[in-house]
Amino acid sequence: MPEPTATPPLLGDFAVEIRSKNAGPFWVTLETFMKDGTGYAIAADDTFLNERVIAGLYKVDPAQVRIFRIPALNVVKISFPRPVAQASLRDRDIHAGQHHVPLATLPVPQRHLSV
């Protein structure tokens, strides 16, 4: 667990890696590889990380967000439609390699730190 600080820890502080990748020309996939069961419990908690939260971070329709929780691997996988098609004129990240940043920098609520 990260050291107590004046600012809340971020989801990325509990992860080995949080990454994003292209999942075809119309979808993005985010993956959180959590360090341990404590980190996984935070990432898998649907009161903390859910379709509405992802929709707010990425400006997508919450009904189109898909979240897959994989406890045996301490992984949470999230997929949603790309805001623009891959390689289209307005696509600023053709490989979706930077989409993970808003998720990795999501502050973890205090209620998860006392576990």
C-alpha cells in the first residue's frame, strides 16, 4: 500500500500496470493489472469503478461500457467505443496507447485506504 500523503493515492499506485490498447477500429480496451488482492478489491469495487465513472472519464455512453472483473488474475478489463474511428481525420491516438492516463490517475477514495 502506498505511503499516506496529503493527496489521495491514485488507482495507478495500486497497480503493476494500467494500459490501454486498440481493440479494433471502433473500440478501446483498458486493462488494470493490480499488484495484489487489496489493489484488485479497489479496482473491482463497482461503487468506485463502474460504467458511470468510465463514461465520465472518457465522455462515452455508460450503456456501451463493458467491465470484466477477473479475480484470479487481479485484473479489471474495460472496453468502450472509440470516440472517433481509428485512423480517421480526428483520431489523435491511433493505437489508443494513451487512453489509460485518466484511469490511472483516478483518486482512490479514503474508504479504501483503511482496509
